[in-house]
Amino acid sequence: MYYTTTKVGKPTAHITKKKSRLKIYNGNVVFLNDKDNFEFEIHNPTQKSVLCKIKLNGEYISTSGIVIKPGQRVFLERFLDSNNKFEFSTYEVKDTSENRDAIDLNGDVRIEFYNEQTYQPAYFTTLGLNNIGTVINTGSPYYGDITFTTSSSNAYFSNTSINGSTNTFEGPNIIKKSKKSIETGRVEKGEKSNQQFTNSYQNFEYNVCNSVTFKILPLSNKNKTTDDIKHYCTECGTKTKSKYKFCPSCGYDLNSKKETIIRYTENVNEIINGKHYTMSTFNLSLSKLLEIHSGKTIIIHKPSLCEDNLRAIIL
């Protein structure tokens, strides 16, 4: 008699935007813009239900978690204790070692999975999630020095007064941006979500059976790769792609290499090979101008390098 076993994978998670997976860099880093909403795509390929709990910015978002049934794939777009979407919010701080320590947990994501208990007394009371899974609650959450009230399905939070006064981060109180600053970002509560929860009753183990971690960073932190660099036809200036062999507009052979010749002059008008040329104005940086007109002769008006717009002759 022969016995066969079926290989079962581990529960997995991905960060998505409009249900499309974000590209992962260096194993666990993803990039988002300020105020971007995103979701967690969670899949359970095992033969039993699993409990999924989420930590954002170093803290659990709730004492509750999502229960994913065998084979189920869900897209969680909101917090568990309030109907707010996940939102990535960026801000800048002065680049000091102290501030780097303070923002170390910003954008940290940890998704933990717990196996279902088969024969065990109930340790949890559970809540559920319509259409995409269920939620488990280990007790009433503690919100510290915050007033928590609910009205129908909406939750509202208000800070208690400290020393009888309040302050805002607008107007004259705001700290001006330092020249030497770094952009960081945290996952915050965004706009309202229509995703709803229902009840469920299941028991799960205390030990984590699998975990997935991510680091969300502002898009400004991303180093450009060859895929991110924009390419242009050196003959007509049409935007192209690195995989193109010929320009789709003028048919120029994009693989042919030409040397870029750069010359600086104090004059606005130039006579070249008997022809009169007048400088054109470009609202571009010097590097961008050279990128667009790579392989050509570029005569740059030297004084314009210190002005808002460049003046140059492109041959």
C-alpha cells in the first residue's frame, strides 16, 4: 500500500494598491506616495482556518484579527476597530541620529498567522468579516487617555484635554522645513471604508506559525533603476522605452550611439557654419536637458545656469 502526501504552503500576505501587488525591493521594501490608500492581500493555502493579526508602525492595530478560511484569499482595506481605510501619510523631520531612532518603526508592517486549535477550550470570543473572512477579539481594547464613542457602525475618537489647553500643527506653530531633512511615513487612518464585519466562533493557538514583514517608505526614498529612467529619441525628442529599437515617431535607430557635445558661451546669438542661431529657453534642469538631447551638440548660455530657466541651442 502506498501513501501520498499533499504539500501545503504557508499563509502569505502582500501589500496591494487597488488590488494590484506593489513591487518589492530588497526583499521587503515597498514604496507609496503621501495619502495613498492600500490593502493587504492575505491568502490561506492550508487545510485549516488561520488567524491573521497585523502590526503597523510597531503596534498591533487591534486585539482582534482576521480569520481566513482554507483556500480563501481576501483583500483587507480597513482597520479592525474603526471603519477607516489604511492610508500612508508622509512628513519630514530633521536628519539627526535622535530623529532616525524616533522614526525607526515608521512604515513597519508585520503580519502574523496562528493555526486553528482542534481540541482546546475556547480562549477567544470572535467577530467576523463579511465576504472576506472573520475577526477574533481577545477582549476590550484599551485606548489610554482617549475618549471612545460609537454611533451605529462608525467610531469616533477625541483627545482629552491636557493642562486645560490644546494645540494644533497649523499656522505659526508649525515647524519650518529644515534644509537637511528626511521624509518618512506612517500608516494612519484614512477615509471611511464600506467593508463590514460579522461574527464567528473559532479557537486558535497562541504561537505564531508564520509571519510576513514589510517596510513602507515614501516614494522619494526610492533610488532610480534603469526601468524608472525615461528615454527620448535623440532625433525628434519623442518619449520611448528602453526595449525600443527604433523611434515610433521618426523611425530613428535608437541603438546607434552618438557623442553628446556640450559647449558654453556668454552670447545669446551664435553663428555656426554660416547660419545665425538664437538661444531657446528651456524650463528644465541641466541634467534633464542633457538626457533629452543626448547625442546632439548643445550650446548652453552660461549665465542662464544661475537663472530659473536654461537657454541653449540644440543642433
